[in-house]
Amino acid sequence: IRRQRQMCIRDSNIIPGPAKDFIDCAEMSALDVIPPEQKAKQIDTSRFRMLAFPGWDLMAEYTTKVWGKPCGQPGCDINGHLPSIFRAMITGKPYPVRACFTIASNPMVTQANTKLVYKALKSLDLYVVSDYFITPSAALADYVLPVASWLERPFIYSLGDGFDNCIRAGEQALPQSIEGEYDHKTDYEIFREISIRLGLGEYWPWKTLEETYDYRLSPRGITFKEFMAQGGYDFPVTEGKKYEKMGGFATATGKVELYSTVLEKLGYDPLPSYVEPAESPVSTPELAKEYPFILNTGGRFTPMFHSEHFQISTARKKHPHPLVQINPKTAKELGIEDGDYVWIETKRGRVKMKCKYFEGTDPRVVHAEHGWWFPELPGEEPWLHGVWESNINVCTDDDPDI
């Protein structure tokens, strides 16, 4: 056990870099075909630069210099600013957003300010959801596309796709669909068919998902099936101190930066600093008189994962009720017994949860669980599977100006 702990401590400081002879997600993303004027249309890029193309372009410059190609999670995740996008749906500013396609996403539960998210999604001309199950968000959709699960499709990835040199893969375990029943497609098939209809077929030359994996493995001179025949994984020996051979780290200075030149170049404070929350006893003392407790909405819990698994009866039996942790002393002062249902209210709305005494909670704080909805309740409006009952994001704000 001691040796294993030492290995974990040692390896936690290793940055392996991209997998060798493997085409990463960033290389598959065709970002080079997007002209600068189109990138500039990404909503609120001027304010939230790190999330979007400005941050990606800058980091890609440094990673390419060290690793020979852009790599890392930003290659798969270049975001517009969601709160600003929801507001553009409603207001049409800076330009109209009239359609939305969400994939394995449940914004009615997972995004702050649920009432505003609801208004935004309802304002659309077209809302399409691709998911395994009907969620509160899917209940609002014009179209719901059932998608193949991870068991019904092959997969290959390098964790983080750029900062992990290991490759893992798996073959399809179950038939994708039964003829005449349960017709559904993989994500790849959905994206490819939509792209072809939009005139972008040239960027999707591979007809199947497995063909794309053949392409990603082509620098090794093997196919996906041949890779699987070799075991379906490649775990190279971890090598330390590569920066000594590679001329430093993938930063402007080549060093580990506590003073971030990336943040500085994007116009942010290069050093960490404390900013008081927009609503707090310090920032808004008058509001604190009406709402005296500090709300923490970060409570994750097993066996749920964010807003997933609530429709699985065995999971719900293990965690049947939405819980809010309250310090016993605070609760007793308010006449709240352990197990009582209580209202949690802010100026945006209120939800109900079951009190759970927890001495580790600061007496000034209530700690509410995240992700709650009730698949057993009706899906039609206004119920939307109980999205207004215990979803703590009914109480939270997402104002980009604060």
C-alpha cells in the first residue's frame, strides 16, 4: 500500500502529453476552416475569452510549440458563454438565436436560473435533444433523437485527448438496434447526416464511426479491429522531466506559471484574487436581512451523476429524497427537525428539500443537493417531471454582469 501511494504521488505531477501516433480530437475538429470573422461571432467572446476561441487559439500556439500539435481538453470544448446565449435567445441580441441542439445535456436542471433557461428554450423556433431518456429539457423539445449508448457503439479515446498518452478502446457490446424496434443512431451518424444536409459532407468522409477510428489509428499503420486484437489499449511507460528535453512547458515562458501569462494576454488578472460574491452578507447586507443564510448548491451524491440516473429505480431507492444539510444548532433555532421538509428560497424562487442535520455545515450556511427532478411525475407542462419541485437551480442566478 505504501509503494502504491508513493506511485500515485509521483505520477500526479506527470504531464504525459498527447498519445504517440494517434490523431487527437483537436486534430479532428477542423478548427482551421473557421475564418476569424466567424470565430468573432461567438457570443460574449469579448468578455469570456478564456472559454472561447481567444483562449483556445493562444493555448494551441504553446502546445503546438512543445508537443507538435494542439492538444488538451480545449480542443474538444470551445464554448460560447451559456448565460449570454440564453439571453440572446430571448432578446435577439447581439443577434437572434432561433434554434438549439443539446446533446446528453439537461439545461433545465443543470444550468443556473431555471426560470430564465425555460423562457429561453420556449422562445426558440426549433429545439432538438439527443439523449438516452426523456428529461425535463427533452420534454420541451420539438424533436428527441434517441441515441446509441456506450454499449451499443465502439469507442476509442485518449483521456483528456491531448494530456494523456494512454489510448483505450472498446468494441460494440450489444446490437445498436433491433430490426423494427427501438430505432436509434450513434452520435456520429446523427452529426454526419446533419452535416451532409448542410453541405458539409466533405468534412465527414468516413461513413461509419469505426472508419473514423481507423483514421485516428492510421499513423500506427493499423485498423481499429487490429488495435482491439492487440488488447485495445496502449499504456506507455511514464516518463518524468520531459520538459528538460523539450525546452520547457507549453507556456509563453516555458515554465510552470503561477503568474499566468495566458490570462494576462487575454486581459485578465494574471494572479489569483478574491472577489466577494454578488449576493452575500458583505455585498448585499440589506438583502441578507431578508435572506439570512448563505446557499451552497454544490452537493453531488451517489449513485446519481449530476442530473442522471434519477429514472433508475434501484438508484432512487438508495437516495430517494432531495436533501439539504443544515447545522443542527441552526435548524433547532428555527424549529426544524432532522428529516423535516423545508423551503429553500431566494429572490428568484423556492424549492423544497428534506433537512439533514450535519454538524460540519457552517451555522450560516445551508448546503443543497444538485440535479433533482422526478421522472415519475408527468412530463407535460407545467410539471416537466417535477423540475420546479426540488431543483436548486430555480434559486440560483447566472447574470453575466455580476
